Amino acid sequence: MPDDPTPPPPPAIEVKNLVKSYAGVTAVSDVSFTVQRGEIIGFLGPNGAGKSTTMRILTGFLPATSGIVNLCGVPVASDPDAIKHLIGYMPENNPLPEDMRVSEYLFYRGRLKEVPRRKLSARIDEVLELCDLKRVRHRIIGKLSKGFRQRVGIAEAVLAEPPVIIMDEPTIGLDPHQILIVRDLIASLRGRMTVLISSHILPEIEVTCDRVVIINQGRIVASGTPNDLRREILGHSAYKLELAGEIAALTAVLAQVEPTLVIASHGEPDATGFRIFHLTTARDEPLGEELLRALTNDTRFRLRGLAREHPSLEDVFLAATRRTWEMVDAPQHK
Amino acid sequence: MSSSPPPAARGKWSTRRNTNDPHRAVAATRTFFLLQVKHFFTILSHELRVLLVSPSTYLAAVAFLSVMGFFFTMMVDSYSVAAQEVTPAVTFFQYFWVPVLLVVPLLTMKSIAEERRQGTLETLLTTPVSTAEVVLGKYFSAYFLYISLWACTGGFFYILHRFDRNEHFIDFGPLAGGYAFVAVSGLLFVAIGIAASAVSRNQAMAALFSGTALLGLIVGSNFLPNIELLKNEALRPLKTAVDYAQVFQHLADFSHGVVDTRQVLFYVSGTVLALIFSIFSVEVKLLHS
């Protein structure tokens, strides 16, 4: 039951077995996750994965087909009015009225969000400062650059100091410099507010978020910290070799160093006969030294480079989403 | 389960409203309505501001006053040539349908359709605001503007009154009746415009819908009583209803100082229906968005 206020405070976002289907298409299928207070969580997924739909259900804007969603212990389905006081929401593409000034817009939104009139102008100053919008406070929103507009959207979302902020693709279409600013802005909310952001720009999420939920085809395919995900989805470690010599003998040498070390892929030899090899192993400890010693001592090989690979979240994401495509294509696996 | 052990007689909802004290319930209801009203006025003042700074409002105003000025001039011209049976006010208000068809779609087409197209409806409805407040705020701002435009035509009569040498030209009865008719019928006309905007995603479609609906209501209803089918005895109640729903007849009655409550009820109930329809269509469109 949702109402249990005293012992530990309920998690900021609690989603259980959420299902949403439109006219025969299941957009979100059996999604469950929990976000603790003060966490920044990234929602990752390809286009059409169900990110926006899930976020809209969290805001109470769309009703779910089935499942339970609680924000700070308040059920979204039966108490949508209370939910609206708990969230700051920035939809996809950040729609803003074109013909209002920044400060006017924030004032209007503050009134709608029931920020007391006495505190409102101080609070507007505060968010303008936070989002570095003081210079443009009297400009018309329609004439602002995309980076500023995005920051106006974020300022609006945090205006009423809600415990939960939900932002759908806050950095889409921004240049790298603007992305950096928005990212810092989101990071500055850590600990004060729970932030759920969706994105398919992965470095973004990796830097900003404490935890990542990867969603594909309406299902959660992986969730955890970026490091956990790397370990879980990609196996433990990967190495990259630049090597010339007898390929057939390499497997045996690798097995001597570490039985689980295998060649994941290799490239074509270049003009000097060197190829690039990608190796993976289940061992987490560094193997570089032994590998280097074994290969340089062996006269059959000439080694030019050896590096431990740090897979990016991108690799994790591709692997995780590929895994769901396979699941979808071959339903007997399920 | 809920934190406080509920007494046996308490209903399902009593854990949330943890008192049976009627005074507190009344106070809670009052607070609830005050909050609703507060949002309504926030939205209303915002919408009025948007209408007042938007160029399309002034275009609509210029179009409206030009058309009405033209009719007024023609009318005064005809009065100067020969004596007429009715006073200028009666003749003037007979042209009311032309600006209604022009101005109402222009004033209302943007209201909901444009917000939906821009996506700002989503941000609006994720704040503690109900759909009803949004629709009502937009409706009353458009209605206010519609009435203000008509109020400007009062200037025509003032000029006539100031410069004519014939005292009986301005007869205040029909004039007041005409404006009363405009105010009452405007309720329904603007509500139809809002409803058209609520069902469309595109301003042009909204204007087209409301234009057609208004034309059907004002002009089309003139022809309905002449339909041969309705002369059938079995359809007599329907015929009576159609006979009552004659917008031009209402105008004539108002101009003659006859305020029939059935006619007022026709406009008020039509307005309420159109607004309820608008609220539902905004919500239904969200479900299927």
C-alpha cells in the first residue's frame, strides 16, 4: 500500500509493472524501477523505446493501462492533483510560448504552480541566477537561442522547488558548449531534488547521472550505475592489441596467460602486417603486464601496442539494446 | 496499509479526510474553489495579455470595425434619402452575423489549437491546473474581447447622436436590446469557436470549423422550418424546437424589448454544452495523443 509516511521516507519515484498500450501497440511493457530521493537518474533508449510515454505517465499527463506509479509515496493514478505539486516537468522539445518575456513567463508559471506571490519574485531571481539567465530576463522567448530556451525550460521546471524533476531530452539539439552548461546545471540539482532525465546522448548521461535505466521496445533491458552496467553487459575487461605474426598460435598463448582470455574480433593486416585484435576476459584484475611479457618473449609475434579498453556507455547501450532486439526476434528465449 | 487504524464505520475515503466535522468540510470546499478561481484568474489575465499583445487581435478589430463602419455608413445614407420604418439601431444589428462569422473564428482559433500544436498544452496541464480552468480562462478572455469590440461600435451611435438633428433617430430601447442580444448570443458564438479550437490541431481548421458551425447556426437555422419533412404532424415537437432556435427572431425580439427567458436559456445552455464539449475534447485528445 502506498501510504506509509513515517518509517523510511518513500522513494521519490516508484514504478511497478507499468504497462501502456495504445490502440494495440504496447509502448511500455511491464516496466518497474525505483529512484531514491536526491538521485539523478538517466533514462536511455533509442527513439520510440517508450521513454517519453513513461515520463508522461509519471507526470500524470497520460493514464497508464496498468501498473502502479507512486511519486514520493503519492499514487499518480488516484491523486493526480497532488502529483502536479510534486513535479517539475520539461517535455520533449521544450515547448515555450514564443511571445512572452522570460521573467513574465516564469512569473506566470510560478502563479500556476502556486508559489506564494510574496516569495515569487525572489524565487524567480534565484532560478534566473541558477540557470544563468539574468542577462536575458527581459528578452522575448521566441528570439532566444536554443541554449537559452533550454535553460528557460529548466528554470521553469525547478521554479516551484518540486521534489521530483522530470526532463525529456534536455540537451537535444544543443552545441557542445551549451550541453556542458546544461549538464552542470542538472548536476547542481544533485542531492536537493530527484532528477529523471532521458537522452540518447550517452556521454551526457554517463557524466551526469548516478544511475542509468536502459529501455528498449518498452522494456527495461538494464539498470544500474554505468560501471555496473559495463561489467554486467559486456563481461569484465577488454584489451586491444596491435600485433603481427602467426595468428593461429595466438589463441594458445592467450590461454596460457589467462584461460578466459579470448579473441573477440580482429581486423585485416595493414601494409606492415600488423592487425588489431580485441580480446575479452572474465577476469577483472589487470592482465596487461603478463600479456605483454608473454607476447614479447615469444619470437613468433611482433607487438606494437597493448591497451586495456574502457568501454563507453555507448557500447553498453548498443549491447543491451541488441540483446532486446534478439529477445524480440526470438520469443522462445523469453 | 494506511497508518491510522480506521474505525469500523469509516468509508473508503475517510482516512484521507480524517474528520467528519462538517465545518471543516465546508472550509475545505471553499479553499478548493478559491484555489480553482485563483487559477482561473491567473489564466484569464494571461490570456487577455496574450490577446492584447498579439497582432491578430488588432487585425480582427480593424476588420470588424471597418465592416461595421461600412454597414453603418450605408445605413445612415439610406436614412438620409428616405424615411425608414424602423430605427437605425434595429437595422444596424441585423448585420450582426457578418462580424460574427469574421471575428469569432479569428479570436478563438488560436486558443487551444495553437497550444496543442506548440506542445505548451502539455506543460500547462502538468501544473496544478484543471482542464476546465484552462478552457474557461480562454473562453472568457475571448468573450471579453468580443464584447469590447462590439462596445467600440457604440461610438458610431454616439457620433450619430451628436450630429443628427433628428431627435428620434436614436431610440435607446432597441439600442440596448441590440447590445443585450449581442452579449447573450456572443456567449454561445464564442463558446462554439472555443469548441472548434479544442477539437483541432491547426488554427486554420479551427477557424473553418467555427465559421461553418456559426453559419449553420445563424443562417442555416433560418431555412430549417421550411423543410417539407418537418411539416409532418408526427414531428411537431421538433418543428416547435426548430421554430424557437431562430437567431434572427431572437434579435428581433430583443430589439423590441422582449426578453424571453427561453431564448436566454437557449444561449446559456448552448454555451454550457459547448464548453463541456471543449473540456472533454481536450481531455480525450490527451488520452489519444
